[in-house]
Amino acid sequence: MSSNKGYPDHHHRRRSRFEHLDRLIPLLALGVIAYFASRATAERRAAQRQLADLLAAAAINAAPVAPNAEPAERGKIRTGLNRFGTTKKFLVLAMLVALIAYVMGGSTFATFSAETGNPASTVSSGTLTLSDQVNAATVCNSYGANSQDNYNAACDAILALTNQAPGATDTSGTYIGGYAKVTIKNTGSIDASLFSLFGPYVNGVLSTQVNSGAMVGTGQTVTGFTVSALEGPVSTNDKIILNFGATNQEFCAGSSVGASNTTTTIPISGGYSVAAGTSNACPGASGAIAAGTTFAVGTRLNDTSSDTTPSNTDCYDVKTTTSPVVGATKGTDLNFNPLTGNPFCSTALFWIQEQSVVGGNTYNYCWFGRGSPFGDQGGNTEDSNGQCRTPTQMTLSSNVTTSAATTTTLNGAINNVTTAVVVNSGASFSNGDTVVIDSEEMTIVSGGGTNSWVVTRAVNGTTAASHSNSATVTKTAAFSLNDGGNLHGNIRTNDQITLVESGSTLTCYSTANYYIAASSTISVTGCYGAPSTTFDGSAAVKDTTALTALNGSNPSSTISNFDTAHLATGAIFMPPLTANGTDNPAATVQLAAHGDPNSKDIRIFYVGVYFPSPAGTNQNYLQGLLSTFGLNFHIDQ
């Protein structure tokens, strides 16, 4: 170290100079490359010769001058380079470094480059699945299906009503009136853009596997499909679709097969190539066909030629083989109840009432039945209150006791339009009171406390009529009907509510709209009849207005009509609700992903069946029959 003190450190100067070059070369090289890349071939060669001369000069300048070089030689070299400033010297050297690769590469050139890495990048798909729960039974999940199409045929039955009679309501279960609560949830991680409901085709699920490549058809390896049950009849040449995952394959029924609750086989004559949505008609022109995939046990089978008439729907009638009453006659004992046309399916009324909680608000909508656009509303409109007509009944949890009636009589007959009424004693009547004469109710507008009144005719849904002299005029009363907080059906404003017990009848009118499962007391007014009577939990309390509507002719709301009008190609799409009787058809999400903060991932439905008193129908046709039907809820991304 001491021997170098006071002398120039040539090694140090060499390192310092190249450290500067290392910082400048990449930037300068890029500019030079862009320049020479645009030059013609002839110009490149001229440049090469010039740069070869410059290379030596630049290299000499970049390196230290040897201390023992002749002074004249050192001066000559530096004089030749005086025209280059320091920056230019660095630039030339950088140009040469880049151009060596360019010239020697045979019309190619290399550039300085940089690289960065992003390891372990991932992408995942979301899930779109449904859960189905009937009342408080076990939750059934679409991903629990045997078939790859997420269709779970093992979900609980919605209804199991027995011993039904026309005009009567079922009182055997938790949900009185022949209905059940069905809770549908999107249990997936992504939104469903479409949510729909439809009646299934005549269907079943395979109980025997069909292997990929197996020949299917008359005289082939597989001559038919064995299903655990067949919900409806199959006719010869019906188109049979097997669906497993992404594979849909079409086959042709070789002969007719009746509906069955037990294992049965559908003979197959042949089919078509693997394709979905084709319009070919059976019998298959190709005859026997190879199975395009392995159709495992649990694969769904649909007869897409069904649901065209009441006779070939998923809803089908059979005669009962046992009776719910021990020793009583059963359907198979009778010979006057033919099954032609599925008479029970075509008579039983069907209703689907939604009642979902969205953002803390409860909204109602009638999707099918009387009150829906497909029922008695007319004009393809929905009931403004979102209420289906249901066979509503109540069981009183608190007694209702009437008092002695306040009455008088008419002083002179009246017709059906006059609003002037004269009575014999009006002292106990006030303005605003409602009175009933025969079956018409009127409200006193003026003259209360006197014998001459002005009234409003035909209130509370009653009908104006003529009344004779001395007809009884009775002041009506108001009551609260407590059913314990679980109303079994819907009640509309002004619906007539009757209480019957021990031969006494009290007739009242609802003051508001009440919805199925309501946990509130039902307020009624205009009550008359049965003075000084107590009605308790044994009383039959019914919405007689609703029953009157349901017992009339209403074929549009039957189970058979639901299946034929709303099969898969005519599904009822269910936009989210925004108010009672109002949905949002413009919504892009109809069932939100699981965990939605406003509960838009849950839809709740009450599904019911009512066996009406059919007008003008021979009820022998309906005795001893058992009807079976299904529903499909479906979502799409």
C-alpha cells in the first residue's frame, strides 16, 4: 500500500471508467439499435467499416494509456480523438458493443432485455347450486344428486294428503289446509340471473347403469331403460332423453308403458346421434344407437313428448290400493272410476304463493292459481295484493263471545237502490253503524238515533236486494279472531268469515288483507247472527268467500293445466319481488349468491292443493283415486 502512495492508481481509474459505462450502455444501445435497424443493407456495410476504425480509437481511449508509450505516439492517438467529447466517447463504445451482435448475426440483432416473474397465478370458477327444504324436513341439495346435471330426484315430497273430499280442507298436518312451505336457497358462490319454476316432463331416474358405447335398441345389448319409478305414461315413439352432465342423448320408446310407483322398464327401439335440442321425430331413422357416455344410476330420464294433454302429464292418477281408514272401501274395489284423462289431476286446484323477506320487508306474490296472471284475475295480471285464493281456515286460540243483538224492523219495504230507510225504532243506532237486513249490509251515513236514515247500500262485499216491510234490521258487531299466530291461508279485505259451532253461525267480514302464516290477530267487522254465543277452539272458522271462488269452475288453476302450460319450455320465470303483487322483470339477478346481505339468496313458497266441489261433474269419477305430481325449481347463471 505505501509503495503506491502519491502515484496514480491505474487499476482504480479503469474500474471507475467502466462503472460509468455499465450504467450508460443499456440506455444508449437501445437508441442505436433503433437507428441502425432502419438502415438499408448497403448503408450498414459502410457503417461497419467506419465503426471498425472508431472501435480501435474508442477502445484505446477507454483504456489507460501505457506509461511507457512513446510521447509522440500518445499525442497522435489523442489528437485523433480530440473531436470526441467524453459523452460521445461513451456513446461510440456503446454503439459498437450493440452493433457487433447486429453485424455478425446474419441480418438479426440482439437487444438488452429485462424479465420479471409472477409465479403461482390462479383462477377459479364459482358455484351455482340450490337447496330445497319442505317445511322443517331435511335440506335437499342439488349437488347431492346422483346425476351430474345437479337434478336431485330424492328431495322430499311437498304434500302427502289423504282421504280428501270435495270442498273439505285437510287438518291433519302442521300446515292446515293442504299446503306446505318450501324454502329455496342459492347455496352457490355466484348470482343466478334466472330463477324459474316448471312442471316436469313424465320422468324417472335410471336404476340400472347404461355403459358408454353400449348399443341401445330393439335386439341390442340394451333393449330398454330401467327406472325406479315412472311419473306418468309413456307412449310408443315418444322421445326419451337421457341427460348426464353435458351429454344429452335421444332415444325412441319402443312401446307404451304405464305410470308406476315401482321399478319399471321402458323398451327402446333406437335413437339419434348425441345431440341436444334436435327436432327429429321418433322412430329414429338410424335404428340402434351407441350410448354416448356412461349413464350412471340416478341419471334423469325425460319423456319430452309428454305434457301435451291432461292424459300424459307428470301428474297421473291411479286407484288407491289401501284406505286411510281401516276396513273402508278403496279405489281398486270400485268399477265406476275410470282413469281416462287423469280426472283427479284435472280437478284438483293448485296454487303457489311466494312470501319472501327482502331487506327486512316481507313481500307476497301469487305465481300460480286463482289470483295469479294464470288464474281468475283476467287480463294476464297479478292480484294487486299478491294473494292467491286459498282454502283458508282458522282454529281459534281465544274465545269469541257475542252479545244480545240490537235490532229493529223496517217501516215499509225498500227496493235494491234506494238509500232512504225508515225503521220502527232507531234510538239505539248511530251514524257509522253497519246494519244487516236479510243478507245485505248497509252503513248508516246520517239519521243515526232517529227512525229515518240515509245509508250506503251493499257494503262489505254484500249484494243490494229488495227487502219487505217488517224485515229485521240488526246492528253488526266487530271482533278480533286470534288463531295463535299462524294463519293457514290468505284473507282479502271484505272476505266473508264464518264461525260455526253447535248449530250457531256468526258471519263477519275481514277489515284488511292478511297473508298466509301471519302472526297477527284477524280483525273482522259487520258480524251478525248467533247472539249471546261463545265460539271456542272447536268452532269451524273459514273464509267462505275464498271457498266460493275455489269451488266454481276454474280449469286454468288445476295441476294438469300447470303441467301442460308450464312445462320446461313454458317455465314461469320469477324475478325478485319489490312489493306485494309486484316483481322486477328488469332485474339481472333473480336469486343472489349465498350470503346476500338483503336475503336475496332465499325464496320462500307456500304450495297447496285444494279438491273443490266440481260443478256438474259426476264425482264417482273422482272416488278412490291417488294423484302424484312434481315441481322443478331451476336457476341459470
